[in-house]
Amino acid sequence: MTDQKLTRSDAVSTDTAVMRALKKIRVPATQRNRELGLLLFAIAVYGSAIVLVQLGVNGVVESGYLALASVPAVLALVMHVVLRLRARDADPFVLPIATVLTGLGIAMIYRIDLAVGLQGWDATSIRQIAWAAIALVAALAVVIFVRNYRVLFRYTYLSGLVGILLLLLPFVPGLGTEQNADVWVSLGFVSFQPGELAKICLAIFFAGYLVRTRESLTSTGTRFLFMTWPRARELGPVLIIWLVSLGIIVLQRDLGTGLLIFGMFVAMLYVATGKTSWVLIGLVLVATGAFLASRVLPYVNGRFTNWLDAFNPAVIDADGGSYQLTQGIFGLAHGGLFGTGLGQGRPYITPLSQSDYIVPSLGEELGLVGLFAILALYMVFTSRGIRIGLAGQDDFGKLLATGFSFTIALQVFIMVGGVTRVIPLTGLTTPFLAAGGSSLVANWIIVAFLLRISDAVRSRPRVVIG
């Protein structure tokens, strides 16, 4: 009897062990396999762009630089492995798109460095590779340690406070730098823009705040012109953020960041309430603020003058005139439909061609077709982010993913619209492409949050907050 009991006990334990092993065997990671294929293609595009730049400028391939440029690609593959282990259901398109855009930006910056003869640490492309590595490490840290992004909901108001403090950091004596806009902070060995990290903190604050106050913001208002308009007492949050944005424009002389923060809040407010009237109110406030700033602030008035009368010789030759804008437009025209080819154009003629004017630089050498392909990548990235937000039932995650996605889309529109003379030029950077470590780190952190949110949406779709 004892032997029979032992046999049954062993059988039960064996069956339990087998069941545990079977539970660990999951359905094949289709999303991750798709991501791996796209990521390998993105890395191939990145490497090919570097090689074409070297052949176009020098006629030879330098293996040393290729090895150095491979560091971000290797880290992107490491992130893919981490996603297989920690976030198996994450969106498969976000990481490859961010990788190929970062790679194209590094390739174009490297092309300009070769033209002007910059080498070593003085070369902007070397620093961009280093910043790309730091950005990917930061994104990896978010994916690994922020397992449940909903924890951020607890720190709604703390995130808002940190965001405001980051915006005020350039005014701290000894930290601010002498630039055209008071947006830079210098720590001696490195300079960065705290406003780039502030937009992440403010997005978390906006999402948490709107979840908490959505009921009052969506209350019945006045019906007019087929829309429901909010009551006067509900306009307070919009007016406060509008005044904060105007403060950024006036005090920091940073038109781009002011527009970005206000636009992000209005977009998230529309998603939270579903009221089109909020969008119209936001547009009216933006137009009013732009008009007042153009009348009061000389630098904003100069931006409008350069925009409206760019090809006037007097405006082109003026100090702070439209020379840079017109050179960028001429570069785009020189590129034509298919471009001059990587390494074959003259993008370095345009001032700041590796940062503010990276889009005309790419447009000249890749042509209209290449530029449209890059814009299509941004469109897919934004649509995937919005889809991540709308697919879940978690109100906080929905607003956060939508806010991050709209921030990238708005930043692209502001920059591309500025250099193509659709709207006045501002001081923002093109996400992932332009030279600048602060922007690159912040945008890769956004990538990490989108991956985390998308994994939670697919694996736990019924968890609701608020």
C-alpha cells in the first residue's frame, strides 16, 4: 500500500511538473518575430546609408566608423531581446521605425561632418552616436524597471511639478547658457535641454489630471453650432496651460516648446472629453497668442517676417533674416524628385544643416520620394501610438499613449512646416533625425513607454483606472 501511495504521489508530482512546463510554452511570439524582421531591415538601411555616404564623399568604405556606428544597432537588438523576455505583446513597429529614423539622422549628420572636415569628438555624428547609445540605454531601463506604467498615475502632480522645475532650470544662476533662447543648461562637461524631458513629465501630469477631472470637463454645456461648448468655469485649465505656454515664449524666447506643450494638452483634452469645441477653443487661443507675440516680441515678429517675405533680398541679408530658410528651400529644389544621392549634394551650405535643417538636407540628397518615405514612417509611428492608446480600456494609458504620439506628430509638423515655409519657423528639433542628445534621449524614452503600454493593452486589456 505504501509503495502504491508513493507511486501515485510521484505520478501526481510528475503531472504537475509537466503542466507547469506546458504553461511556460507559449504561443509563438508572432509580434516579436515580425519586429525582428523589420529591425534587421532597419539596421540594413542604416548601414547602407553610412556606406553610401562614405562612397559618395570619399570613394572608400571606412570600417572603423562602421564599427562605431554599429553600437546603436546592437543596442536596438538588445532591446528586442529584452522585449521578448519582458514585453512579449509590445507593438512590433515602434522599435524598428525609431531605429531607422535614428540611423538616417546619424548618416546625414556624418555626411555633413565629412563635408566640413570634422573628425573625432569634434564631429557631431560621433556625439550623436554616443547620445543614441545613451538614449537606447535609457529606453532599456524604462522597459526593464517600469513594468507597470500605471504606477505613474500615483505621481500625477509630482510629475507636473518636476516638469515645471525642468522648464525653469535654465534660469538658475550658473546653469543657464548664453543662447538665442533660454532653454539650455550646462553642467560643464555636457549641455542639454531640460524642456525635452519636461514634455514627458507634463504628458504624465496631463494624463493623470484629465483622468481625475474628466467628469467635470465633459459635463453638459451650451449647445451651439452643432457642438457642445464648455461652461466658462471649465475653461480654467486651458487658460492656465495657455498662459504657461505664453510664459515660455516670452521668458525663454522658445516659440516651439510653448506651442508643443499647449498643443499636447489640447489634443489630450479632446481625447479625454470627445468635444470638438475644445479643439476650436485651442486654435483660437493659439491664433490669439501668436498675434500678440508677433506684435510685442521682436524675435517672434522676425519669424513672421521671414515667413511671409522670405525671398525679399532685404530680408535675406538682414541680421537674423531668411537666408537660412531660403537656402533650405533651394536645397530641396536641388534634390528634385529622386535626390542627388547620399554624399552627392551640398546640404552643408545651409546653416545648421545637421540640426534645425536636417529635413532639407535629407530632402536634397534623397529627393521628394525619400522625404515622403521618412514622413510616412512618422505617420505609421504616430498611428501605431494612437492605436495603442485607443485599443485599451485604461483611461490613463489611453491618454498617455495618445499624448506621446501626438507630441511626436506635432513636433514633426512644426519642423517640416517651418523649413518648407508652411508655417513660421520655430526652434524645435525633428524627432530622432536632428543632432541633439536631449531630444534623442527624450524621444527614445517615449518609445519605451509606448512599448510598455502596448504590451499591457494586449496582455491585460480589462484593467481600468479612473
